[in-house]
Amino acid sequence: MLVVIALGGNALLRRGEPRDLGHQRTNVRRAAAALAPILSAHDVVLTHGNGPQVGELARIAAAAGEPAPPLDVLDAESEGLIGYLLTQELHNAVPAREFVTVLTQVVVDADDPAFSRPDKPIGAWYQRDDADAAERAHGWTMVEIDGQWRRVVASPRPQAIVELGAIGHLLDAGIVPIAVGGGGIPVVETDDGERHGVDAVVDKDRTAALLATALGADRLVLLTDVDAVYRSWGTDTACAIERASPDALRHLAFAPGSMGPKVEAAIAFAACGGTAVIGALADATRVVAGEAGTTVTLAAEGITPAG
């Protein structure tokens, strides 16, 4: 199979962990070990989140008293950083495969309403007083999530992947591309064909679905730290979903900053005839096989609870 795998940002830097390179490398090594059996059996394109990393790069620049680089530049920096760690640890785990990180530009619409409604969480978690101070000092938009506060930025929808052809050539050569990291580097195109970066962070799950569809992938796998999609998450009646059709999932509500984008991506890919699976990184091999997690497919009838 051709499998597009999206690693959640929290798989690389977990909530509450120190934000140093050592912890990130340890988590990347753990992810590489979980992915090794899949990489030995299938053609794979790997992508990843960058929310914690891109936010940390912005915080470092702000703490130094320097003008923060625009988010498209920070997206590129984080894509290179995470790509470097992934290529190295994946090589160590699967030395028989070749891995290449592709700094990937993603075209967005300059008139996307997301530019006036920031909602993509990035960076560290703050207590209320620290969040207020950051908002005053840097002009950031801060929102409350699960009792803590986090910066949110514009997240326009991806329209096209600039390096799609290069990614396809790498696949044809038997190389594993690590591409559209962090959702890709957002750019807009002018009428005369020029491209310019914009201050935003594209959601990596949306871009992963776009990439999987454009490549004609057999499976889109969205790996996170939760074992499945849950109906009524956070309540006493929470129930894991084993299988679901895209239409059935559209009628359910999911948290916009966490599971919501993954479900949206799974629906988009499955609606085009593919199979999407959402599950835990620790169960990656079984998730790819459809033996764990939540499978979204046109072949499903409504919603099937787990167990």
C-alpha cells in the first residue's frame, strides 16, 4: 500500500515536557521504532505537526527582544528541525530505507477568512497571568483550552502542494519523503505566478488529507496520543468508535483544537474513496492494518462502537 502517515505534534513534544532538544529526540526515536514495521512493509509518505516547535521558536525570538520572524519562516525552520531528527532516527531504525525531508510550500488563499479569525494553537501552555502578559508584550491572541491558555494564529485552508511532483518522484525512486511538515509553509500566488510567504500555520491534518488524495494513496493514517475517536469525549458516556462512514461522522461534534481537524481530514479523504484511520502512535502497526483505532470509509454503515 501507499500510506500517508501524519504524526501529531504531541508525539514529538508532549504536553508538560521540557522543550529541549533531548526530549524531542527521545520522542522522535520512540516514533521511529513504532513506524519501523510499517516502513519495511509499505510505501510511505510521512508528515508531522509543528505546533509546539513553531511556537517555541517565536517565544525565543520574542524573549530576545528581537522582531519575531513571520510564521512562514518559522514554519520552514521547524520543518527543517523536525525533518532532520526524523530522517536520522528513521535511518537508525530502518537502515535499509532512504529518507529525505522536503521543505514543502503549500498554497493558500490570500482572502481566506482564517486570517481574521486565528484559531490554530501553537507553542507553550500558560497560566492566565502569564498569558495576559504575553498578549500585552507581543500582541498575541491567547485562548483558554482545558483550563490553561495558549497562543492561536491564523490557519488558512491548504489549496495546493507546490512540491507535489518532487514528492512523487521520490516515491517512484523508493525513497520515503518527509513532507508538508507542520502543514507546510504557507504561500500565496500572485496573478503573475510569483509566490510569497504569509504569516500563518496550516493545519497538518488538512494538508495530509490533501497530499494523500493528490498522490492517490491507499490509506491516510493520523497518529496521535489517543487510541481512537470517541463519541461524547470527556463525559461519562464517552464511547470509542471502531468504524464510521464520512456522512455519519459529519453529524458529530469534536474539539476544534485537537480531534476536530483529524476527523475533518479523515472525512475528506474517505469521501474521495480512500480509507482513513485515526489511532495511537503506540499501536501504529495495528492502526495501519485497520485493527486498532477508528476507521473511516465509505464502506462503513453509520457508526460502529468499539467492542
